[in-house]
Amino acid sequence: MTGKQLKNSILQWAIQGKLVPQDPNDEPASVLLERIRAEKAQLIKEGKIKKDKNESIIYQYFVKNLTII
């Protein structure tokens, strides 16, 4: 296995949550992302931060998918 293949394998395991034991008490990522989205919207409404003109593709993907759930 090359170094690049090993790095890709480790990243894949990390994404799948297989590097460390998972805590069943942890909230799902979707709940955390929804909380972050709501807090960001509140900060924008209060004028404490500005709305991103170019939000990341990852953020757009999760916000779009969270509204469907």
C-alpha cells in the first residue's frame, strides 16, 4: 500500500466513524448542523455577522438536505 492509498484509507475510515469507538449519546451530525444553521441565521438577523456571499458547497448541501428531513 502506498502512502497516498494509506492516507485515503484513513480519511475514509474517519468519515465513516471507524477510527474510534462511537458514543451512542452523541447527537447526530444532522442535529448539530441544524443548530449551527439556526445560530448563524440568528447572528445574521442581529447584525453580528454578515451573510456569506459564497457559502461553501458542503454547507449548501447540508442546509438543502436538512430542510427536506
